[in-house]
Amino acid sequence: MNRFCYFVGKSIRRAWLTFSLLTVGVHVTMICAQNDTISSKVHVIDEVTVVTTGRSRNVISTAPTQLVTQKQLLYQGVTDLSDALRRFSGVNVRDYGGAGGIKTISVRSLGSQHTAVAYDGITITDAQSGQIDLSRFSLDNIRSLSLTIGDNDDIFLPARTVASAAVLRLQTEVPDFGDKSYRLKAEVKTGSFGLLNPYLRYDQRLGERINLSVNGDYMRADNQYPFRLVNGKYTSTEKRNNNFIETYRAEANIVVHTSESSLLQGKAYYYNSFRQLPGPVVLYNNVNREKETDRNFFTQLHYQTLLNSLWHLQLNGKFNWAYTNYSDVGNQYPGGELNNYYYQREYYASGTLMFTPTDYWALAYAADYAYNNLNSNTTAGVRPYRNTLLQTLTAKYQDKHWLVTARLLASIYENGAKGGVSSRDAKRLSPSVSLSWKPFAKHDFYLRLAYKDIFRVATFSENYFARYSSRDLKPEIARQYNVGLTYGLQQTDSWLANVNITADSYYNRVTNKIIAVPFNMFFWTMINLGRVDIWGADVNVDGTIVLSKGHQLLLSGSYTLQSAKNMTDPASPYYKNQIVYTPKNSGSASVAWKNPWVNVSLHATFASARYTVEDHKPENRLPGYGEWGLALYRTFHFKAFELATRLDGINLGNKQYSIVKNYPMPGRAFKFTISVTI
């Protein structure tokens, strides 16, 4: 602990020195959640109040930010969280197929460990793998979904929220009581391949300052969808086996306005899932007996207050517990069965203090501490743990033409292990700076520039798991550069009501990349060997066309061009090859027709060919794909309640494709949703 305290003191001194150099001559300001300048009279408001739309926030941000609201998700015909993320530019979703199948994301080819996931402002972690399975979350309870690549304009954030290359933020629904003291919503989804998904939410106003919300859902699916199996010149129709899933999810939230300028939010969350793992499709062997059970419980608190007109304080705390059990049956295991278990625990605390002396500039300091540990029967008796201290100093400036943010992150990771040797400690200073320039006062046209230096430490899996772990791994470092332009147009007396365009080009350089190198078929080791250079461009366009009174067309599209090459060893035959599972071209498009009868949304996604291993032989090439779907929805308003119905047609072209090799995605499918709100 003395060594840990020494690292803390030394890091603070270095952080302050570097921060002072970064912010010489820079005036900064804090922009609240609505991106407005600060006046001398500041009031803390509930999160539900939004001044600017999500799309305009995308336009004025200094770093690429994509945000969609609950209504926009409906208009675009989005069916689940992974479908929503496939509509974002720069995002590569790894999907193993089927409702509830494991889904992870990689942003701009940096890897899933470089993307943080924040649920109502507090980051979700997985110290074991560093990857968050996004199938755990349902869109039924999501108010908005945003992805920020690089730094974040909001400086009133915990340090861990900005300690990754990108952050995906999920904001849950806030109850709208109207003139009532309660709100009840019941919903049922059913559809192809045995899908059944009921959802229930109840909101209660307990007083003028206290609101309580509870919600839960159950989901099950057989997922025995058909697919075509090609064997030379022969083709047969098979069904996915061992693909059943059953999940339970419950959540309780309480919001207390302790005063006119203070807010306290509490959350308790529980998730339980059992899933059969179908395994890869292999010729002459369609039998798989792998199973996985996951349980997760966490509780978190958030407190925010205005100390006076100049000082703002935010406090966060969280406890997280997670359990995973993986089992398989086969003669290759001693006793005929493999049964691995993993227990994770985390204790987390955070404090953020913001100073806003004028209308134009602000400073913020944040300090986060986390303790993680892991117990498993796969680590040869070693029980690893990690102490993490993250600190940020941030400065922000805004006037009519400029928005500038400079941030310095100081990271300290102290590792230990009970029953064995621990991995090496890590510490680093990570600067970032971003700016946006508005050259014309009367037009929402912006030029932006951003740089971020960030890193990730090895996960417990990479450090300790038997057969392929290494205690000596160095942090994987990513340097991000971004140049872009944005444009927004709002009109009230034109057929073109609004249009928003963002275009960004970027370069990412990853060094000390952590990769697995095999010694034979059974023993691997993790080493720092790789370097990857990533060049790309992202484009996002959305707009609204007014056809006539009560009739609108809502258009949305995204496109990503990406070159992510292995630059590790010029003598290697894989030198300058595109890294695995990275398409050069991908994108999405949707058009929705809002009308008084039945709203219609037509949408499509596509991705070009990828390679599944570094060796670019034809047999390792995964073909590109394109799929399209249709959504019909209508809401009926009655005096005492609201009735909403929706019909989704998914992959209506019945395109067979795989996002992960030998894991075929479902073909044509249908989903019907009905909900009642009282």
C-alpha cells in the first residue's frame, strides 16, 4: 500500500505539471448537458430536460458523437441494441447469431476492450475479459443511446468514463407522470424461432421530490433457425442446435430531489441467463453440448449538487458481483466433463468537482478508485486482484466560434494475487485535446480536430488463465487522431425541415498490441508484439422531409471506409494485411414514413468481405452481406390508456451470412410487439 500511495502522490504532481502546460492561454467553459454557456446563476435540472436534439449535439461536438433517442430508434426500425449499433458508423458488431446471442463491439478496429459501456453514467466493467456482452441490455428501458469516439465535451464526468478510446452511454427511461402519480407499462414481444419476451414497468411518484421505478422482463428463444450447409457441390438445409436461451432481468430505480439544486439517484440491477452454446458449424458434426450460465448483480448511487454559483460536486459509488459458469461434455475431458466457474467483485467510488468562474470557462477534477478481484478454478489456484486509481484534470472553453477541451488522465494500476505471482503494475499519463470551430455565425457549420492518447491494461484472462496467460504484458497503447466537419440546418417553413451531416477522417495507431501466439495446438501465450495502423472515414447523414400536413419522411444513413493493417513485422507474410473481421466498407440506411394511419420504416445494413485469420487465403475470406427489413407501427391514444403495436420483418431477403465464421445468422424472421401504457 505504501508503494500505491507513492504512485498516487507522484502521479498527481506529474498530472498537475502536464495539465498546466496543456492549458496555458486556454480559456475554458463548462457546457451543461444541453451544451449551453454557463450563466452566473446555474440550476441543476433533471436529466429528462433536453434543450437541443441529439442530432444537433452530434453536429456541435468536438469529437465524433452519435446519439439517437428512443423515438429515433422507433423511426429507424431498430429491433435490438446490436441492430442499433450496426447503424452507427465506425462500429463493428461481433454477433454469434440468434436472439440473446453474445454480442460485442469494436469501434474503429481498436478492439472491444477499448470501448467503455456506461449505464446511467456509471461504467460497467468486466475485469475477466474486458468485453461487455451487449445482449444483456434491452431497448425497452433505454431513453437514449450515444457513442463518443475520443474525448467527451461534457467535463462533469467520472474519470473512468473517459478512460477508454470510446464510450457507449446507455441512458434509461425517465418516467413522465403527467397529471398522475403513477405509470404502468406492459409489453409482450413474440416472433420467429420460439421468441417470447414479456416486459413490465411501474413508476410511482412518492412525493414532490421522490420517484420510484421498477421494471423487469423475461426472454426465451429456441433459436433453432434453418441455414444452408455447403459441402463441395452439395448443399443441405440444417437447423441450429443447442441454441436455447432464457434470461431474467430486473431493475429498480429511485430518484430523490434532495433540494432545488441537488439530485440523488439509486439503482439496483439483476440479470440471470442460461444459454446453450451452439458452437461453430462443422461438417459431419452438428452436435454440441456447451452451456453457459451468467448472473450479475450491481447497485449504484449517484449524487449531484450545486455547492454555490461557482462549484459543482458529483459523487458516485457502485458494488458489482458477477458469476459465470461454462460447462461442456466430451471424452476429451477428464471424467468426461469440463466445468469452469468465475466469480468477479468490484467496489467503485468516484468524485468530481467542477469550477465555473465565468460564462466562458470551467475546470474539473475527477478521482476514481476501484478494487476488482477474480476467483476461478481455471487460474491454477491464483486469485488475482487489482487496485485502480484514475484522475482527470479538464479545461474547457467556449465562445460563439470556438469550443476547446483539454484533458489529462493519470492512471495507476496496482496488481496483486493471492496464491501466486501477480502481473506487473502500470501507470501512465494520457493527454487529449479537441476543438470545434464555427467560422460563420449564422450557419451551423463546424470544423473539428481531436487527439487522444489512451491505453488499456491486460485483462485477468490475458494475465492469469492457464495455458496462454502472461504476467509481463505491457499496456496496449492507442493514439487517436480525428479531423472532421459537420453541418446542421433547421427550417420551419420549408419542405426540408432539417438536415444534419457529419464527416470525419481518422488515424489510429495501436502499439504493444496484445496477441496470442501458439506453441502448439494446446498451449498459447499472450505477448506484446503487434502494431496496427488504422485509417478510415465515417459519414453520417439524417434529415426530415415534410410531404404534407401529418406526413413526413425521416431519412438516416451512415457509411464507414476503413483500412486497418498489421504493421508489426515487415518480414512477415501477413505484413500490411487487413486485420481479422474488419470490413473495408460498411454502412446502413433507413427511411421512415410518418403518417396518420400506419407508420412505415424501411432499413438496410451492409458490410464488405472480411478475413477470419491473418492469412488472406480464399478459404479464410468471409463474404460480405447486405440485409434489409421493414417495420410497421401505430400508437392508439384512448382516454385512460395508450396502445402501441408494431410488426417487424427482419432480413426479409432471407440472406444467409455470418458475422463470425461458422456461426450463421438467422434468415427471414418476424417479430410482433404490443404494449399498453396506463
